[in-house]
Amino acid sequence: MSQTERKVAFLLGLPFHVITMEETIEDAVQTVEAEEPSYYITANVDFIAQAYDNEPLKDILFHADRVVCDGMPLVWLSRYFHPVLPERVAGSDMVFHLFEQADQRSWKVYFLGSDTATLTRSKAILAERYPKMEVVGTFSPPFGSVDSWPNEDIMADIKKTQPDLLLVAVGCPKQEYWISQHYRESGVPLSIGIGASLDFICGTQVRAPKWVQKTGMEWCWRMLSDPKRLAKRYAKDFYYLIVLANRQRKITRPSSSNKTRELADRVVSHEVTAADAQWLSWSGAVERSVIESMAMPKERSQAVFLDLSRVSFMDSSAIGLLAKLARDARQADVAFGIIQPSSVVVKIIDAMHLSAQFPSYPDTDAALAALRERRASSRKHSKVST
């Protein structure tokens, strides 16, 4: 079953899928039934703050199969930047919806993280609430980096039990690092980092009342429950929220020098030797009102190179579309790149630290050289694997 297409919103350096809780669960069911290893991210402002200067983490978050918004401040910001995120998809709520699906479909679930007591207690509670869902394994890793864990033993246990759903509860960024390194090898259809959700299940932590959650102040509730640990973190998150929101406002605000609305979208023809790629071009002001008419790739199985040399303006919706193209290329395991980005595009890439996600080339020859190098590396890797 193919994954449902979703729009992508660009907020503070990360792409978020424009999706409701119900749609997220629908997509999760499709993902599990497809039986191809995938991972979802439930990202909030703290994820953005941690990823800003952390290139590996940003890449992990950027290219997740689903990036859902777990923070009301981001939902509110999307109403300014567009496209609008319909609601907060809280990870702590999402897990219970997943458990309901697991119960209906007799899924097997594996928990990695937390401590032995919490895992044991959570497993007992879930067995009572969801009798048809089978918790086939749990593992409490030691303190230290994910590379120091007994990963061979963990992977052996996961492969032996063959879960449909792998839930990793060690907090960001550890859970994201571990999932990105092992989700393909594990063979598990869907892996998700769930943070403190096990503590909520067994009652060692208490979530804010529903009315507090609806007002978007759950972060404040949590901070007041543990101010020594969380006050500094939330102060940092607030700083990044303000700084990056203002930065995005500036780079996506039209100026007198980029008011042109000319559209000359076309497929640019190039004679490609030893390469098979799609060559597209965008020009003028690329914004929400016109992005449906922009030149788009016709094949997901071919490399995509996008000439942005004549782009005079991009709003947040356009950056979101660009992020979707980059993500689609990664999913299809094909090359993606920007050819001769205009000063406007360069400013966006630099301001939001997106050079790894939006690789740029000075001209067509440089893009072709990178494509040939990628293909040669892929062939070499295939020979080594066999």
C-alpha cells in the first residue's frame, strides 16, 4: 500500500507534514501494512532548538517519513507563515491511538528505553487495556551514548521477536539517533521516539489537565512540576522560537526588489551523458498563490535538479514545497540539488542552516559530476555488499 501524499509546511528550519491526529494514525496503519522500515518524528520547539546547530540531528528530523507537530506555538506560527497546521499531534496522545490500532489489528510492539520497573509496570497496564496487542519485548539500555549500548543484543532481540511497532523512550536526541542508525536493519515497519510516554502510562509523571493542553500551556505545567531541570531548557526553547520565527519572517517577507510576479516555469532540456535526471526551473516570485503551477518532477525514480537562478522571492509555502522535493528524493534514494541558487535562495539556505538538505551547485556540469560520483559510489557499495 502506497503512502498517502501530504503537504509540507516549513517552520523554523524543519518541514512539518500538514496533518491531523486522525490522518497520522491512518498513515501509521498504512506504513505498518506496507512492511517497509520507516520512522516518524513528533517534533516540538525543543527539537528545533537542538537541531539548529546539530547537522546530523537536523538531517534525521528533516527526512523522517512523517514529521508531525507536537507543539501549539508551532501550530500558531503556521497560521502566519502558511500552510496552516490543522492541530497539535501530541506524541503522548498518539501512542494511545496507536495502541488502539495495535489492539484491533493484533500488532506486536517492542519498547526500548526507560528503566526496568517502568517497562514492567507499563507492560502490565497495557496488557490489561489492550489484550490483543502483544508486547513482544522490552529492553532498558544503560546510561551513556547510543553507540555504547549493547546494540548487537538489542538488534538480535528485535529481529527475533519481529515487532510491527518499535517505540523508543529515551528522549531527544538519543532516541532519534538510535532509530536513524538502526531502523532499516531492524526490519520493523514503524519506529517512533516517544519520550516520556511510558512514565505517563504508569503514572510516574502526570500530564497537564485537558484545559491546560488546549490553551497550549502544557510546557508551563511541566516546567512548574520540575523547574530545576526544565526551566533552563524552556528558556532556551523560547529564545530559539523568537529568533528563528523572526528570521523566517524576514527571509520570507517581500521587498521592493523582489515584487516581480513573472512565472517562466519550464523543464530545461540538457543532453545528459551517463546520467538520467530531471531538470526543472523556477523563476520569479514563488509563493503560495502560484506554487500549484510550478514545474514539478514527473518521476520519483529519477534524480532532480532545480534551477533557481531566477527566483526573486520565496515564501514559507514555497520553502515547504522545496523541502518536500528534497524529502521525496531521499525517500526514493535519488539525487536532489539546486543549480545556481539566486541570492534570495542562498539567504534562505544560510539563515536556516539547510546546506546539507538543499545541496547547491554552481552550474549543470557540477551537478552532473556530483551525480556521476554518487552513482559510482553506489555501484562500489553494491559490489562490496555482494
